[in-house]
Amino acid sequence: MKNRIILTVLILLAGGLCSSEARGEPIDLTASDMFVRTGFSDRWIHRLPDHDDGAWHRVPASSNGNRLVMVRDLPLEGIPRRPFLSLKRYHPMTFTMVTSFVMDSSWLAPNRLPGIHLAQISDNWEIYLNGRLVRGEMHIDKEGRISSSRGMRDVFFPLDPRLLKKGTNILAFRIVGDPTFLDTGFAQSTPHILDDFDALLAMNSEWITLVLLFLYLFAGIYHLFLFVMRRADRHNLYYGLFATVLFIYLFMRTHTVYQLIPDTNMVFHVEVVTLFAIIPLACLFFDHIHTGRPGKFIIVYSAFCLLLALLTIPTPLMFRHDILRVWQITALVPILYYVVVREWLRFIDQVRVMGSQSGGRVTAMVIVKALTGTVEGNLLVGIMVLAGTAVYDIVDAVYLRNDLVLTRYGFFVFVMGTALVLANRFLYVHHEVEILNLDLERKINDLDEANMTISVSEKKYRLLVEGSNDLIFSLDRDLRFITVNRAMMKRMRMDLDEFRDLGLKDLLFFEEDEQEIGIRLVREKIDEFFSRKNPVNFKVKLKSPAGPEPHDYHLRLEHVDIEGKSEVLGKAIAATEDALLDFFASERQSYSIKNHLIVSDEISHRMVRNLFKFLPANEISMVRMGLREMIINAIEHGNLEISFDEKSRESMNDNYLEFVGRRQKDPRFRDRRVAIDYSISSSRAVFRITDEGIGFDHKKMTVSAHKRANEGMLAHGRGIVMALNIFDQVTYNRRGNQVLMVKKLSGEQVPRRKG
């Protein structure tokens, strides 16, 4: 059994060797002289021209397979000399190129399918074998102009074996193109060969390249998604655009793209434009990952690349090549600047810091750790690999013309390495957020325990409240005062008997513009308090009938049972400034609220809390009123779909809150939410309110609201006008269910009262 296995293996190996030997080496199509002339005739494609025929120019054979045949550089009659950056369009010319190759009888075996591979050919062309057309890409209009370019890389196709013969075979090319165009003819040196078609298929397989390209595309889309989720991390935007543009550029350099976009003029245009965008996007990513903002250098260079891209749109093809040469020369500047000046210096600083932490010496181990374990080191490695391959490709495109495109592999190292850097950064931020969440949860638990401790019985509480500076009182079921502490009597300038003649509503104060909505919101909160029996907290203004100015208080009401009697225990704490307000820089928050009107008041206070650093109190009050009105509009007219007429009718019947309550329970509306997003910085405050309603004609409503408000017809019609008067910018989306409001800030801190 063992001997049979060995024998089988030997037979297979022998067969493989015989097959390889039978196949032989590919035939180099540059090993014979190439003869070139202008014009075309069927008589010229059957044999090689005579050496003494002056109409033909001989291009010598190549011993190593490297040969360029670019008609622009040949001494042929009628070829114009085009100045650099010339915008002149030249009429296409026709050229005939003839060469030969020798074939032995092994190529004529019945089981062989030969094929031809050309590294590049441009612009329109036909290929003839022994006088017979074998492949053509000729797209000429009636005026003799090229209607669709076919300047293609890696052209390969099978040959009909019956067209081949033992001995000398004639291979002829008819080429039509711009005589001044760099690529007209054969502008890539190698390989130009004849081989088994199966071998050519294997040689031109692009599945590894396409896998790499789609990895770039996936990385780009993923980081663009991260940017959409978190707009503050702009490095994700530029990295996502960089990887996506890189995918497009490299895909344009494959021969697979010709199956999707046959016109190579269009392919070249997309290739050039995306190439111009790669370096600016990469540099913008570096700037934002390190400093959070773009530097002046990359802003200027990006504008330069944008100008180059715009110049390629309406111009001739050769002019685009000239623009490409300008870019290739200038691209070395940002590459060297970011590798040497920026990233290298940052890496050196990081190495020095790590060296000082490990005894003050910079060793090889410290350098290795800095390269592999720091953001600066990881980026430097990726940039050096990418810069090295990019410099080679630029030199290759200008001088060598081997079309290796090493940047596809350099980009792989850079893109994947950078993706790992960003992933580690994301994991670090996630870890920090988890720590903060745990700390917040612990603080919330501590706060709950403190609240439970404070909620003692009424008898003990009355012994303690008299020494408090907070306003503490008890109310009956009708919210009339039963008891008040000394601090409240002092603040309101009334004694206990005067209080017992009043109710809580007698101390509530509302500005004239917000009286209707303020009363409605407080009423909803008190109804919630009595229906759910749970403590409630809300912010109010209290003013004594005795005359002191109104003040803002945080009011808490809760039910207590004292000796079997149900009372309401209230506590009003004067609103104080946030102790951390001086340290506030910026914030970004998002909320999703249910359709409760009282929440609009609470969240509007929260949204303007940090504006006290930049705006005076009266202006903040107006901003809060505007926000509250727009949130109420989103609830009433958006999610609950209450029309202005319905609101007016129910308000006149004093039945509006009951009407709102029915809408809140309606299955059509009860699960809807209002999304509130806002961000505050020293320069501006941006608020976005989005409901899930059907929207409305905001342009028409704005005009109507102005008219009604001016005529004093409906109080609730002034909401939109109020927002327009308060905010610097009020913008609705097309549907009308989202409003964006912007308040510009000076950035200067507003002086605040002490004590």
C-alpha cells in the first residue's frame, strides 16, 4: 500500500514537470524590433517592412523585456511638439506598429490555448495577428475624433490557435490617439508577452488587491459612521473620507474597473481627482488626532489641491497629465513636512518622555516600545511605510514606468495600523466612560440614601427646620398654608397668621409673557403630585404680597402623614449659581422626553444652566422661555397633533389639560418622543428639537404667527415669533418636525453677583 502511494506521487510530480517543460517560457513580444509609421493600410500588417523603407521608424528590440514605444517621442513625420501646460486640443492621428515573434511547434499542440498580455496600450487600437484582427477597441466618430477612450492597463485575451504558425508570426497594431499624449502607444515597459491563457489569467488575478481595497472601504464607512454618532471626533470624519477616497483611487488603477467604466478618459479623471484628495485628507486626520484642529499648512495645501482638481474638469487629457506632474512634484513637500517636521518630532518627544521615565536613558528597547506602544510611534511607522511607497510610485510614474503601484501595500499597512490606533483610542475612552458611570452610580446611591435620611417624620422635622435658611412649610389638601418656618416669614415679611390666609398659588409669580403657560405647567405638576402620591420637584418664582422682589426657588412637595392626618410638606430652596460654572468650557447633551408638558419647563432650565457664564440673567430667561415654547409646540402640535383651533377651543372651555391627557393616552400618540439635542460653547449655543409628528408648513405658520401675535388674537400663537426674536438663527427642516435654533455668544464671561 505504501509503495503504491509513493508511485502515485512520483507519477503526478513527473506529469507536472513534463507539463511545465511542455509549456515552456512565455514569448517576449519586445524581443524583436518594432517598426512604427503614421497612417494605416491593410498591406502593412502581413509582413515586416523593409529596413531601407524610410517611412518606417525602427524601435530596437529589448533584451530584458523593458521597452517603451511612445509615439510622442518618436521622430515621425507630422507629430507636433506640445508646450507644457498647453490647452490646445490636437486632432487624433493614426499609427501602425509591426513586430514579429518566433513560435516553435510546442505552441501548436491541440491542448494549448495561447493568449497575449500587454502591460498598457492607448488610446484607440486594433491588434492583428498574421493579418487577422484578433482584438479591437476602436471608437471613432464621423469627424475622426475619439468618442470613447480605451487607454487600458493589463490588456490580456486568448488567441485562436489556428491563427498561429510555426516559425515567424507577424503582430501588428493600429493605434489612433493624440500624437502629443504621453500614453499614446505603449507607455508601460513590461510585461508584453505571449503565454498560455491560463497562466495570464493567474498572473492578472486581482482578488488579493480587491480584498485589500474593500478593507479600505469598510474602514472608511465604519469611521464615517462613528463620526455621525459623535460629531465632535472630527478625526473619524477625515480618516473615513481618506480610506474611502483611497479605495476609489486604487480601484481606478485596476483592470477590473474597465468592466464598470469602459471609457478610460473618465477613469483617469476620477483617478486624478481622488489622488489629489488623499494627502490633504491624511494630513487633516493627523492634525485632528493630535491637536483637534487643522494647521495653516494643510489648509493652504488643501486649497492648492482643490485648485488642481478643478483645473482637470474642462481641460484636454494631456493638460491633465501636466497637472498630474505638478502634483507629483509638489506632493513631496507635505510628505516630507509631516514625516520629518511633524510626526518625527512628536515621536522624538515621546521617546524622550519614555526615556526619562525609565531612568533617563534612551535605549533601543525604549525606541521599540515607543514605536509599537504609542500613538505617535504607530503613526510614524505607518507614515514612513506609506511615504516610502508613495515616493517610489511617483518616481516610477515619472521615470521607470513599471506601474508596480506599491502604495496599495503601503496603504494597507497605514490604514490597518491607523485603524488599530483609533480602535485602541476608542477602547480607552470607553473604559474611562465605564469608570465615570460607576462613580456616578455610586454618587446617585449616596444621594438616594441622603434623601431617605432627610425624609424623617414631621415631628422631628419641625424641630430642625427652624434653624434652616431654606423656606419650609406645610400645606393642607387645598394647598393652603398650615405652618411656615422663621426663614420663610423673614423672607416674605409676613407672620404666621398672614400666611394662613393665603395659599401656595398666592405666592407664585409669573412674568407677563409666560403667565398662561406657567400657570398651566404648575397646574399639571400639582395634578401629577396628587394623582401619583409621589414627591415632585419643580422650579418656581415666589413673591410675597408684602412687596419683596420675586426670587427663583427649587420647590419640593411631598405627602406626609402626621398622627393620621395627610398634609403636604414643602421646601423651597433658593436657586444658587453652579459652583463649577467658572470652570465650564462646553457641553453636548441629548434627551428623549415623553409628551408631558411639565417636562418642558424642567428641561428648559437644564438646557440654559451653563449659559449663566456667558449671558445676563434676563437674556437667559428669554432663551429659556423660547426653548420651553418650542418644546411645548413639539409636544402639542407635533407628537399629539393638536391643532391651533383645538387648543383655542379647549382653552376657552377651561378643559385643555384634560384634552391633552386624552391625547397622551391615545395609542396613536402615546409612544412618541421629543428628541432634544444641544451643544454650548463659548461662541454659540445650538439647540435642536425634533418631534415624531407629521410636521407643518413652517413658512406659512411663521407669517400667521406674526399676524396673530401682532393682533393679540391668540397667546399661544406667539411661540414661533418669540423664538425668531430671541435666537440669531431659527431653521426648520423641510418636513417641519425639526427646528434648529442658534444663539451666538461673545465668549466673554458675564460678571455675576457675589454672595
